[in-house]
Amino acid sequence: MHRLQVELGDRSYPIFIGESLFRKELLEPYIKGSQVVVVTNETVAPLYLDSLLAQLVDYQYESVVLPDGEKYKNWQTLQLIFDGLLTAECTRKVTLIALGGGVIGDMTGFAAACYQRGVNFIQVPTTLLSQVDSSVGGKTGINHDLGKNMIGAFYQPKSVIIDISTLHTLPARELSAGLAEVIKYGLIADKDFFDWLELNIDQLKSLDTQSLIKAIEWSCDIKARVVAMDETESGIRAILNLGHTFGHAIETHQGYGNWLHGEAVAAGTVMALEMSMQLGWLSAQDRDRGIKLFAKAGLPIVPPTNMTANDFLKYMRVDKKTLDGQIRLVLLQKIGEAVVTSEFASDILNAILSTNYQQLLDSILTD
């Protein structure tokens, strides 16, 4: 088992990474009081709920099973968590456990932030994307029809338990979606990691245990260090959103769940790579390396052809990084070095939003 620490003073917490980690001794130190409510969904519950509940026999435990899917990440589904907490007469000393992917983690964390103005919660992520991204850092929330993750709170878990055994029941499409966020970390912060990913992407796709543990630990370490420097995304933490401004626009326009988050991030990052090159920051060779790695991971790298520049701009204007009406983007100056900027001409952005990516990518991938 590997252990990392998210350093946030008195709100610091550990990240445990390994196999077969549904263990009482890992849960008990982070449970406050005698009441525990496990929040999961109808896909994960038949696979892992009983195993987790078996470690909670010394507690008064309940479970709340939600419908599965990004389209359910809304107020109506959030109310089901509160219904469960109130029906069980949960007090301020209840501990919530999020057992599932990013949707479950985000909603459980938001519920924990709101219930009686704040209760304990533990993240037990079961998808690669949630293990390397959403379970770490304390971003919680729900979607709105006009924008993804626009309603929520920064609220840190007490611990994160990453059991890579759960990845063996993950569909291949979901695994690839998680790899998009893994690749992102190399692009924004660590060229050595990116180089390693180019050599080991096939091992990750085949669920090689040691490769997975190394990639997850490396990703979580990068995120933990960035979060420790900027918990509430007032500065450097925004670099974690490479490709997300374009990607969130894709998710919202296409309808939540039709494009997985990682898929939209991959296509959005292709747009960010192209824009970084057009600004003269990123070499064509490094742009192509990024695009080829996303393609090798099995990700879609062409944005939806039914989205116009105006479609993108409609949703990009309500992105959380927009400041005083100016769209800000995360772009690359080189592999391993990202910048958050609004210093670009509108005609360059419009050109990026109007590029024929299929034609561009055909030329890159056949090179």
C-alpha cells in the first residue's frame, strides 16, 4: 500500500493507494461518531457495497443508492441523499462515504458540506478518473443545465481510499476516460511523467498492477501538491483544468453523459494544444505527441462536428475561470509547463473553435 498526504494544515488528509483496501483499519480512524451512510449508485452497489458494509458492522450504517450517470448530477438526485440522512435521523456526527465514480464523489461531498452545515466524509473512488482527479482536492458540486459543476463548495474529505482492484470491473471506455486526466498531469506539470506515459500507456490499458499504482500515485502527488498551494483555485490550481473549458462546453452542449468527462477533456485538450501552438508557445512536434498519446489511450480527439464556434462560446463564457467577462484558458508553453491566460486575440480563439480537426488529425496520425 502506498500513502500520500494532502497538506492543508488542520484539514490535511491521507490518500491510500493499493489493492484490497476495503479494510476496517483504514476506515475507522476517519469515521466520526457511530453513524455511517454509504452513498453509491445502482451500478457500483451490486459490485462493492456489501464488501464495504462488512467493514462497518460496529457502526449504525445505512446506504443510499442513486441512479447512475452524469445526467443525474443535479438537485433532484442530491435531495435523495438528504432524504436518506434525515430518514435515518443522522446527527452532526454522521460520516458519509462516497463509493463510486466522480458523480458520486462530487454529490456526496456537496451533501456532506451542506448537511447540518458540514459533516465528515470519506472518498472511496471506484473509477480511474475519480481516483486520479475528482476524489482529491475537495471540489464538490452538481451540474446545471447551463453549466457543468457551477453549483458546489470546496469541502475536503477526511481520507481517500483508492483500491485499484475496482478497476477490473470498469468498462474500457471508462478506463480510457480516466487516462485523459492522467495524461493531463504530464502535460501541465511533469515532462518526465509524460515521457513515462508514452512508454507505458499499453500497460495501463491492460490494467497492469504496478503501472496503475505508479500512474495513480504520480497523478495524485501532482494534484496534492497543487491543491496544497492553492486550495480554492484562486491561482495556480486552475492549471489542473487543461482542456476543461473546451471540454465542459462539449459536455453541456451534447447533454450530460453522452460524452464522458474524460472524453470531452481529451478533445478539449487537443484544442488547447492546437491553440498553444498557434500562439507560438508549443512546438508542432510536442502538439503532435500530446494528440498521439490521447489517441493511443483510446480517446476521441475530434470535437463534436455539430458544435459551432458560437456554441462553444456560449458555454465557455460561464466557465468558472472567466474573470470580468474575459475567457481564461489553460494553455501550454511546453510539455510540463502550463499557464492560465486571457492574453490571446479573439480571432485566434475563433479560429481554434472553427478548425477542421478531423482533417488536422488525419494528417498528424498518418505522419
